[in-house]
Amino acid sequence: GGYFVESVINNNRIKKAITSISLSNLGSDSVEKMVSSCLGFDSQSVCHLAKLIAHKTQGNPFHVLEFLESIKRERFLSISGDSLIIDMESIQTEMMISDSLAQLLSQKVQRINKQMQKILKVASLIGYRFPENLVIDVTSKLLAEGDCNFTLSDNLQMQLKKAVDERFLERIHDGYQFSHDKIQATFQLLMDTKEKGRIHQIIGCQFLSSPNKNYKYQAAFHLNRAWESEEESLNDTVDYYIEMARINFEASKYCEERSAFVDSVSFLKRGLEFLNENENEKWSINFDLAFEMTESLAKMEFVVGNLDACKITNREVLFRAKSAEKEINSLALEIEVGIACRDLDGKTSKKVLKELDIHIPRVVTPWLLFRKLRKVRKIIDKKTDEEILNIPISTDSKISTGTRLLNLVCGNSWVRKKVILGAYATVLAAEASVKDGLSPFSSLAICQMSLVEEMLGNSDRAYRLAELSLKLIEKFPCKGDGCVVHVNATLLSMYRKNILQDCLTQIPKKLDDAFEVGDAIHVGYSVSLFIFFRFSISEHLQLLEGYIRGIHRELSFFGGSFSLMCIQPTMQMVLNLRNELEDSDDLIILTGEAMNDEDFLKQCVEEDAYLIMRLICMMFICLIFGRYKEAEEAGCELLRTNHPLVAKTYAATPINFIFGLVMYKRYDVTKERRYIRRARKCKKFLVREEASGNLNARLLSSVLKAEELSLKSSDVLDIRKAYDAAIEILATENMPLYEAIANEYAARIFIKHGYSTEARQYFDRAKDLYKNKWGATAVYKYLVDSGDFDEI
């Protein structure tokens, strides 16, 4: 086909016979018919959409098709059954006109009248979207200065309407927007630096005079641009520098409130530069303002992950601090940075805690921990939940700061596998909350104590404390701690009553708190756990991949390394499960290719956060693809870490299930008794959890029971009953991953016993579950190509 087309094009006789045909753009009616045909809906359903598309594309049929695909991709247009769902407002404001049309309009800019050119220059510096009254006010002031030949009688509103007719602008509900960013850029290029600076100055002053506090950001942005555009200083007075520093400080607060942390850092740095202008020393020009801004900058540098810059800035704050409270706050930040950098020493934390009259023994023994734990238990057991919730809020800043620092010491100790020290710090924080008064950090202290009780096997007390921590976080909202509390306590309390599926509706609403507060520790911990649980409950892999990619974008402002450590192992596993790779060895390799940073991941293999997730993923994916020896190695290494996650917490349920299956498979191959003993330990763990009310353990233990029965019994009928019971309960609770595993293993057992018909039934169900309900096309291909099921 390609050869024929090429020969036709190169044939001179045919070339002479070819006539050039010029196609005109489609009218609105034709576009409407085209859109109706493409979407499969009648003209009445698409008429408004078609008019908008005709306007955006100028009727070019190729651009119409491209535009339709774009709005589908952006999910502004979707089809649900017999309904067409159209987000007209988003299409109007978010989708630009085609690039070719923008190019044509850009060439017309020089030919329009001077009035329109002036107002659109101003608009281009305000932004892609702009309010009508602002652009008119700024343009009027420019005209009033007499630097042009126009008078204020020129109808600026009429010029805006003409700009819409000329297709430079589009009308939106709260003003106007440029029809394409290329057009906006073209008008900006018409101005020299001096003209831009003057317009920025007027725009900034206009925003500054507005009573609307939301305009602080825009005021600082434009006034900074005006300053940068001037060759000579607009104003050299100290008062001017102080005022500009204040404006930038207000803008940084505005950005921080809206989680725009990188912009907040930029405004703080610019504000401090103003205090240092003209050989002024910021500490002498206005000490209080300089200290407050430097203190805020240290916190924001930590939030965005610039840890070295945070350390340098925080040392300056610590050196300049005039009060004990400010010094303690600075030392508290030093502790947080130390935790994030993994280089926190005991001296720093103990120095701060000592300032707060909190003393941790040099060596914390189990005896000291249990003595303190019994004391705090007595206090809590004597009070009802209502009485604890009504404990007065402490007015002493030392109490709240001390509780916060103890929570940090706890987290740092657990990361460093110093579980006894971490538990002791947790109990101290809980004691301070119930004895000395509640604080915004009490909910996390109570939540972490619930985890201590859970690890000690006190499920009822752990459940009560988890529920109590959720009530406390509602009473005293704290975004960062609230994220961890909701992830931990919701999972801990809910899995005592419900299957993990229900957590999907509970946790996402709270997970965003971590992103809003911008705390890397809270974000990493919560995101890692939540992705793990989304995988554990058999969420469709395509949805999970989309979720992980979205999380990766959200995490980007913390830095690529942080993002990779939190999500990379799971992402690579999901991609391997979905990709039909030719070489089966590639399916169990968890490299850094998924997130394009393999070199970094080679360097951080020993990091706990990355290592634990990597080992869990490795153990699971090796089990799925029948690589039981590699799965055993990953599982044994995982257990050797002694990480709290794999010990006695709720996360241990799926981990023990996976490792138990691996051990049964290793026993089936080698007949070594050590494997059956390990497998039975995992089964006993799940049985104990089931007895304590863990419904998830009941689901998974049913598969392990059936697997053990298949190894020690030759009664096929009993084996079938056991597997059918497990499959039924997993299907009822919508756990397609585990249901697929149960069907696959049942098929293998019936092949082993020579029951081909029954094996075929289980095998067909397993393939359907893997491929369609779970989305693991690679597993489907592996089962078909493996040869294990050829005889059926």
C-alpha cells in the first residue's frame, strides 16, 4: 500500500492531472452535525457544545476532531450510559483555540487600532484571565498620565468587546481571558522594559488599594516586577524597603495558606532582600520583621524539602532568638529536620525536652516502659471518652510543644527501630495530654499509643484509643497530625469491624490534609500506607496506576527523591503486572525505570521507607509469577527488619497471608518441614486476628486453611469444599486479587489429582479475574504461556 501511494505521488503524469482543492471552514450547522455524528447523540444534545467548538476552532474540521479528543482526555466530556455529561464552563475557560488560529491572530496584532493595543498590553501583564474593571482602571490611569495621544473619553469597554469580536479575547463569567497564550505573549513583546515596569507598578498599586485580602499576592507580584524593571530605584527610603518587605511577607502567608509553598519561599526571600537593600542590614532596619520572616522562611524551606537551606536559616533564627519560647520553636524545627535527614542525634531532642521539664531516661528498658504504661492506663481507664474529650485545653505553650516533640521523638525512634524508646515517648505524650491538658497534638499522641497497645496484643484498648483519637482530631483540627491520625486510626478501628474495602471511602477525604500542610514526613507515611492498602484490597490496577501517577505529581514539590521513595516500588510492580513482557525475568525486577531515576534508587535501597515497600512488593510479585524461591528470600529479609509495620499492626494481615502462601509452596516443592512450620505460624497469626474480630484475617485465613488441607489430605471433595468456601467469601467481599489466587491454586491442585474438568473451571475463573476484574494482563499471559495448564 505504501509503495503504491509513493509511486502515484512521484508520477509526473498524475501530478499534472491533480487539481488543488481549497476547503473552506465549516459553518456552525456543519460543525453541529459533525459533533453529533462523532458522539452519537442528536443535534439538540450537542448544540451548545458545537457552537463553542466552532468558535474555538473556526470551523476547521481537523481541529474539531482534535478538540473533541482533547476535552475527552481532560474529562470535560464523558458519556455515562445514555447521558452526555459536558462541563461547559471548564471547556470555555480551560481549553484554548487551536495553535494555527492563534498564529494567524498573532500576526494581526500590529494592525489593530492603538486604543485596543493599549488595553490588551495592560491585560497581558495582568494575566491570562483578568477582571474587566481592573484592566479599565489601569489603562485609564496610563492614559491620564498623558504619555499617549488618547483621551479618557475613549470607550475602553467598547475596545474589549471589539477584541472579543476580533477573537483576541473570550468572555468568561468574571471578566475576560485571552483566546490563546500565544496571543497574550505577542502583546507582551510589544512593550519595552520601562513600559512594562510602569504598568506593573500601577497594577500592583491597584491591587494593594483593594480591601480584598486575596489580592496581597498579586500586589506583591506586580510591585516586585516593577522594581526589577526599573534601572534606577523608584524609592530609596528605608520606609519604602520596609513596606515592600511587609507586602512580600503578606503574600508569602497567602501562598502558605493555599499550599503554594514554593511561591511562599520566593516571596520571603524577596522580602528579606528588600530589608538588605542599599547596604542596609536587615536586623538593624527592622529586627522584629526580619526575625519573623526568617523564622517563616526556615519553616517553608523545610516544607518544600530544601533541608540544607532550612538548617542554615534556622541556625540564624536560633542565634537571634530573644525569648526561650522562640528558641524552643527553633530547636523543635531542628528536630524535624534531623528526622527528615536521618541524622537526628539524641542530644538535640533531649536538650529541647529538658527545657520543657520532660526527662527521658538515658536508657529506656522494657521494665521502665511497662511501669509508665500501667500508670497511664490507670488514668485513661478511670475516665470515659466524654471526660477525656472535656479535659481543658492547656494554655501553657510548653505542654503543647512538649507533646509535639514527644510525637516526633516517637516517630524518629520507630524509624530507627528503637521501638522501646519510641513507645516510651508515646506514653509520655499521652500522659501529658490526659494529665496536663489537651493540645492540638494530643490526637496523634493517643493514636500512637493505640498502636503501642495493638503491638502488645491489647486489641480492645487499642480500638478504644483509635476511636478516641479520631474524636480528638475532630475537636482540635491539626492538618499534618490529622492526616496520620486518620490513616492510622481509621484503618485500625475499621478493620476491627469491616473489611479494608470500606477504608477507601474514609481515608481519601483526610489524606489531602498532608498535602495542604506540606509536611514531608506526614505525606510520605500516609501515602505509602494508603497505596499499600489500595493494592491490598484488589483495586483495579489501571485505577491504581492513575492514582499513583497523580500522587507522584502532587509529591513533586517535595523533590523527586522523596516521591520515588514513597511510591516507586508499588508503581513498578503495578506496571510489571499490567505489561506483557516477553522475558519472564523482567516481571520480577523492581528497578527505578517507572519513575525515571534508577540511579537514585540504587543508592537508597537501605532506607527503611523504601526498603520495606520494596520487599513487600518483591515478595508478592514473585509469588504471583511462581518464583517461590525469590519470594522466600524477600519475605525472610522483610521479617529480619523487625519493622513495626510487619510485626503486629493491621498491615501484618496481608503480609502474613502472602508469606504463608510462599511457605506452603516452598514446602510443596522441597518437602522440608521448616517451611510448613513457618506457614503455620502465619496461619496462626491470621486465626488469632480472626478471633479478635478482624474480618480481613477471616477472608485470608480461609485460603491458607484450604492450601494446608490440600498438602496433607488426599480427599479431593474436602479440598474442593475448602477452596469453594474461601472463593465464595472472597467473591462476596469483592476481593478479586485473592479470589484469583484461590482459583489458580485450586486449578493446580485438581490438575495434580487428575481432575481436568474441575481444573478447567477454576483456571478459566482465575484468568478472568486476573485480566478483567484486577487488570493484571501480564499474569494472564504468564498463566497461558507457562505450560502448567496445557493438559486441560
